[in-house]
Amino acid sequence: MNASRISKSGEGRLALAVAVLSALTVASTHSADSLGGAPQGQKPTVVLVHGAFADGSSWNEVVQRLQQDGYQVVAPPNTLRGIPKDSTYLNSFLKTIKGPIVLVGHSYGGEVISQAAAGLDTVKALVYVNAIMPDKGESFAGLSGRFPAAPITKAFKQVPFRNGDGTTGTDVYLQAAKLHATFAQDLPQQQASIMAATQRPIAQSAFTDKLTAAAWRDKPVYVLVGSQDRAIDPGLERYEAKRAHARRTVEINSSHVSLVSHPQAVTDLIVSAARDSGGS
């Protein structure tokens, strides 16, 4: 074979390889951008953080509605290992999103977003859905202790666990037979039974973890109160909204899982926060 042909063939393969690598780089960049972050002047990215005994799928009906309204939506995993770990993880995730963010937390997710959003200028509004909102230096146990004990406390089931490094801890689950009555009484029994079977536990230490920062002190706050909440006392939710000087507080006739049983009301509040923060 002619040497010049070999050389040209080699050059052709090199050029093709460079083109492929360039295309992959561009595709990778577009993929990362699509995770969240609208260009300036467009709708903010909505980040949804689930609470205890749940996962990101609990937001499914809300996600569908927000996407239909043109919002970029992300529901990252909340590991439910306690405030230090969970808020640090969420903070690092939020830093990967370009553009303004509306950050939403359900239940224990409210604690997590409060600490994770501290100091992040990209977070333009905080939305709390049947949520826990301790102040800096407060824990959920300390805050909720000012109000009557919620019925859900009688449904807790403690299960010990061991980590790979030999350390141990205790997880808290909900007893399957009591989940419907104390957590999701406005859903069909069959749906609650599925929730019980697929629930994710929360580390017991999360109940006593104290926040080191409370972003609701200096960011716009929107609150949804479930008047039939049996997991967090509705009086506590109203108190939190008043203390945070919430721009808008919506109260609906809902159990703790309003994001599942009343997704439109939850979506409407999120959209209100997005529009107030400059999103179209």
C-alpha cells in the first residue's frame, strides 16, 4: 500500500476522532445545563425536596403540572441521614444549577432547605409545604415540643442499623398499619398501603439535629398549612409562617401529604413564589 495513502487515512481517522470528541463535549455540556437553570429573564428552576418516609416520586403530580406550565423541575434525593449531611449535599447540588431557583421543601425537607439555601443568592424564594422550619440553633424536637404531640409519634417504629465502617444508628419507620391514619388519611387505603411498603426511613438523629443557619430569615417565604395534618401540628405550621413573615400562607383541608392529595394547590403556591421572584 502507498505510504501517502496510509498517512492520509491516518489523518482522516484523527480528524474523525476529534470531531466525535467535540460532539461528545457539547452533548455533555447541554446535558448538564438541562438539569436545571433557565437563561436570565426566563422561569426559575424549581427544586423539590421530599421529606421523611418518602422519595422524589412523592412530587410526581406537582412535577407534571409545573412542567406543563413550562418550568424546569428537579427533585433530587434527600438521603434522610440528618441535617448536617442532607443540607450539605443539597447545598452542593444547588450550586450546579445555573440561574434563579425556587426551592421547595416538604415536611423534614423544610429543615434541609432552610440550612442548604443559606448564603446562596441564586435561591430567590423558599416554599414550605406541611414543613418543619426551625430557626438557627433549634431542632425539630425542641420546636415541636411547644405544641401538642402529633398523632404520628405513636406510629413510629425504631430499627437499628450498622454502617460499613462499623458505626451504628437507629432508623425511624412508620408502622404500616398506622401510616394511613397518621400520615395520609385523605388518600385511598390502597395508595397508603403502597406508601407504607415503599417508605424510606429517616435517621433518628435528624429529630434532634440543630440548624446552623436559617435561610428563611432573609429570603421570601411561602407556606402551605394542612389543617388536618397529623404528622406536624397545624398550629406549629401557622406559627412558623407567622415567625418567618411569610409573603403568602395558604391553608387547605389536607393531611400531611398535600403534595399527593392536593397537588394543584401546592403547584399554585410554587408558581406564585416563582412569579413574585421575577419568573414569568
